[in-house]
Amino acid sequence: MSLISEEYVAAYARATGTDHNHAREKLRRIKEPLRSRIVRAAMTQASLGSQELHDPIEDEPLLRQVLEQAEQEAKMSLADQGIEMHMGYCHLFWEKKAEILANRYGITWFSPADMNPYVLYD
């Protein structure tokens, strides 16, 4: 089991609005590389007043066009399959986007549901 620094625990507690003990326990349960991505997001985004964390790669200027392209492809792919926006659509969309990014570009992207395991999405 890897040690989680107090700095990381404090950032995650601040970002999630939880106490330090709860934040530490949540971080321990999250496996790498997701935990590193969440900690990075907590340290940079919480100070900006973000309500939810997003994958920090979304803030990298060199990846913006690729991420936007993957989003458009995911929407088109789901539409071609006859999948319309409905309850749960976001999960299908995020799964398809992650698949496109991984298979076509070799990029690991984490969805809002991955980045915010304490939030329920529908």
C-alpha cells in the first residue's frame, strides 16, 4: 500500500468538502493511475472554485483539439447506433469518448464519473 501525502489528502478534502480522514480513506481505495489524476485535479482545480473535478488533461492546450474531435466522434457513433440522449446517456458517451481516445490516440482519459466517485451521474 502506497503512502498518501498529507498535502494530497488536504487537497482532496478541500475539493470534495470532506474531512481529512474520509479523504484519506477515499484516496486509498482509488487505484493508480486514476488516483494521481484525481490528486492533480484536486490540487489545481479546487483552488479555482470548481464544483466537480475534471481530468487535468482537458486543460492541456495541445490536447484540446484531439479531445474535441473524440467528443464529436463519440456523439456521431452513438447517433449512428440509434442511441439518443436519455437517462444514462452521459455514461455511454463518456465510455465511447474514452474508447476513441485510447484506441486512436493512445490517450487515457478519465470521465467526470471517474474523477468524482462521490457524485452520482445519470
